[in-house]
Amino acid sequence: MTTFNADMFKGVYVAMPSCYDKQGTIDTGAVAKLVRYLINSGIQGLYVGGSTGEGLLQTTAERKQVLEAVIAENKGQIQIIAHVGAITTQESVELAIHAEKYGTDAISSIPPFYYKPTDLGVKNHWLAMIEATKLPFIIYHIPVATGFNLTLGLFNQMIEHEQVIGLKITTASSYELQQFKRHGGDNFAVFNGPDEQYLAGRVMGACGGIGGTYGAMPELFVKIESCYQADNIEEAARWQFRVNEIISDMLSVPIYAALKEIIRRRGIDIGAPRLPIEPLWPQHMEAVDRITATIERYVAECKGYEHE
């Protein structure tokens, strides 16, 4: 069995947004600024190249470029999990080897998609990248995006491998999260995926959360986590309700584009999302104004509490 300690991975991990310049190419300067901003917000780690990072819309070379820029700025201060999943096993393995070479703390992957792989096909896909490195591996279960449902049967087979130390689960069911945690055991890290359920996930056994909207308001998720750590669940819930108010508003507009615009307004221009992700249109700006103002108000209140 693995000697992994679940306390190695705990707390708030931002699913880092993509960073492009005005021509739509990778902007490593913006990557560095965003990493620094997020580190300074008090988070515990970054998840690089996932859905919010638009990893599947980037070339292999671009994904490597982003990860290298993240690691160069981070300098070992917080943990870095590299999402290396791709539709081909060959590309996934190449990205896994690259991630190990540049010093990531763990790798993660969605299952392959489109061709409706069998459980055995997914298992072999994951094992190929796991066995290409000595890094801890975190399964990424997001069936609404991949169309693949991770069964307990396959899950139990995967956790027999000592490098499989965790799972990121993005489903609406906190019961499903709890069941994976129960089967994984005390020494298995389960990350909550749905941002609006961060606290619920923690209460049901998650070691922390990995989420995209964290990037627009990392201070508020850090506040939820600190309240949870202090066993002040009532206060943690109050901040989760505020976060959910913001997320509900963000869902009324193209959310990936809104996330990037809010980050720009908070001081870092990371460009627009790549097509086919929908950009913001003029009719969305009033909502983005409102959302940004709400975030700034709650962050100011949050920081006021910290200095009392």
C-alpha cells in the first residue's frame, strides 16, 4: 500500500485559468503575475491545464509552456498538480513525463473521451501515464464533460496502484464523494469539484477543493477553509452562501469569459478564452460589473475580519 499522507494535499487549490495575449498565444508574463497573485491570496495549490486552464484547447507544446512558467514563478512555494489528460494516451504520457521533469507535486487526468472507452481502456490509459513517472496520480472524475462514469469497480482497481493517491470529483452528489472517500480510506485524498459545494465536500470527507471560480475570489475560498479548520461551520457556511450568490450570478453569463474579465478587473489581464468557448458580449457587461463589485465588497469585508 502507498505511504502517502493525506495531509500532503489539503485546502484550496485553484484550477488556474488560461493566460493569452491579444493575439491569443500563451502569455507567460501573465501566467507569472497570476501565479504570484494566487500565492499571495493564501491558497494551498494550483491545478494546471484542466478545464478552466483550457488544456484541451492547447497544443502539447503550449501545455508544457504554461506548466514551465507556473513552476518557474512558484519556486516550490505551493503545490502544483498538473493535469496531463488528453484524448490520446501517447500525448498524455508525454505530458506526464514533462510534468515530472519540471518538478510538479502530482499529475492528474480525465479519462479519454469521444470514443466511449471501456473500463479496461480507461484503466490502461491511466496506467500508461502513471507508470511513466514516479509521481502521485489523482483521478479526475467529471462525467458531465467526458461522458464517462467512474464505477466503484474501476475505482477500486485503480487505487490498488500505490501511486493513485487521490480523486477530484465534479458531480452534484456529495454522497458519491463520500462513497469514493469511504472506499479510498483515510489515507486517500478526495478533492471536491463543484465550487458551490466546497464546504459540503469538506464536511463529507474531501481534503479540500479544486475549482475554477476560486481564481476570481481566492480570498473567499481561503476564508471558508480557515473557518472550517477552526470548526466554525456556521461562519464557513455564511461565506459559502456568499460565494454561491456570486457563482449564481456568474452562471447568467458565459462563465469562463466572465472569470477572466473579473480577474482582469482585479489587476491581471489574462486575455479572452479560446473559441469555441463563448466570449463576453456587450449585453453581459452590466452583470460582470455587478459580480465584480460584489466580490470586491466581500473581499474587503473578509480582510477587515482578518485585521480585527
